[in-house]
Amino acid sequence: MVSTVALVYFGGMAVLFFFWIYGIVSFGLDLKNKIIPGARQYLRGRRKLKEKRKREQEQEEREQQLY
């Protein structure tokens, strides 16, 4: 009887451990394939907008100096 309880207990723990590891690996792959590339793209877009605003401001300053 004790061995059956121990077998069920350790079997249940193995199943829970499997899903725990699966969750960690899945989260890591999501980071690698979705979150990090998305964050890089977002930052790249912000930099481009900032550079574009700076170029437009410099162009406006040059135009004002001409007049």
C-alpha cells in the first residue's frame, strides 16, 4: 500500500515537473522569438522617428535663416 501511494505521489510530481519545465522553455522561446525582436523593432522605430524629427527641425531652421 505504501509503495502505491509513493508511486502515485512521485508520478504526479513528475507530471507537474514536466509542465513546469515546459512552461519555462515556452517562455524562453517566446522571449527569443517574439518579445525581444518586437522590442528591438520598437526601439529602431523610435530612433528613426527621432532622427526624422531632428532632420525636419534642421531643415526648418535652414529655411528660416534663408528668409
